[in-house]
Amino acid sequence: MKNLLKALLLTLVLMGLILYIFYIDSTNAALTRLRVEKHDIVHEQIPASFNNVKILYFSDLHAYSLGAEYQTKIFERIQSLDFDLVLFGGDLIESSINMNDEEVLSLIEQLNAIEAPLGKFAVLGNEDRDRLELVQTIYAQSWFEILGTQSIPLHNLSNEYIVLNTVDLFDSSIGQKLDGFSITLSYNPLALEGRNDPLMLSAMTHKGQVRFPMLGSRYHKEAMEYAPAVDGVWIASNGLGVDDYKARFLTDPSLYLITLIRK
């Protein structure tokens, strides 16, 4: 009986230690354990001029939410990558953080240093809407174009094009869509319902931020339980920063490098 109690006590101690280690990791190292996730999109509608074109997708920076040093690390990692087009999925800033002039200028310089010959585009998130004038100024001075709900052609030194569909947070009713290989970018994954593009990108949820095997996510649970039916690929961004919920588990902050390959 004593041996059984000792074994039970040891098991409980070990379980407690493991949970403690997971807690320490999820509230510290996991928050800034930046990774690059690569995807190849193979499709017959990709024009020849877009074969091997690379797209950098990232979202939910929540500027300075995890400090200036980590933010510098993010942009240094971006500078180390090779890409042609940049898409940002929303929540550039964290509305609860009052950036001073020096921080705003530093963010503009970091965004401006990103070079993409096919353009730099962004949609707005909840946090951006709360301080819209500031966000518009930052994007304008760093050569990012803010898109609402619209469908635009992107060219690569030829008449051929791919289509970028973007969905505004408060108006998801795209009118006439252009034909051809299309990418849909939406801050809110729920706005992707009913769409069926080869590549669909969403933000906002941080992919659950804290995800337990078999139990699912603990953050934006409703949105993460929704998975749009697509023939192609849906990438729900892990995001890069956080808001007031400072923990991550099985959702390391991520940059997404997407290569288009003509089939």
C-alpha cells in the first residue's frame, strides 16, 4: 500500500512538474519563438510569369506588445527572406499601447525597409480600426496599400495576372470578381464562408494561440472551430504578437513564405 502511495505521489509530482514547465514555456519562450512556415501552391491557373513567385504573408503584429527587441527580431528575419509580394492580414498595432513618436518612426522604418517588387498590401483588423488615423499614416509612409473589400489584378512584367481578393472587416460583399488564379485575404476567417479560392489567408485568431490536443483552441475558439470548405489551401495565421492574452501553446509566432508553382 505504501509503495502504491509513493508511486501515486511521484506520478503527481512529475505531472505537476511537466505542467509547470509547459506553463513557463507558454508564457515566456513560446511567445517569441519565431518560425518561418513554407508552403508551395501548385495550380494550373498560375500564369507562367508568376511561376516561382514568392509571397510573404504575416499578420497580428500588435506592435510592441512583446517589446522592441522581439519586434526588431521579426523584421530582421523578414529581411533574411526572399519574396516578391507582401500581404499583411491586419492588427498592425495594439490599441492599448500608446506608442511614442520614436516607436512610431521605428515601426515605419521597419515596414519601409521591406522591399517587394509586386507590392505591399494590407487589410485592417480590429485593433487598427480603433486608431485608424495613426495606422493609415504608418502604412502611407511605409508604402503599404490598405485594401478594403475588392478584387484587383496583380501583374508581373506581363499582361498575365493573378487576382487578389481582399475582405474588409465590416463589409464582406465582394462585387464582380476577376477570373483567374485568385488569393483571398481576410482578417476574419468567418468572412471566408462561401468562398472557394485556391489560396485563402486569414488572421485575427492567432490560430487559437493556446491549442490543446483533442481539446482545441482557447482563444477565438468559435473562429478556429470554423474551417472553410476550399479546394485549395487555407492558411490561418498564428500571428506574431499578442493582445492582453500573453500565452502560446503549439502556435509559435510565424511568418509564411508561399511559393506559387505553375502546374
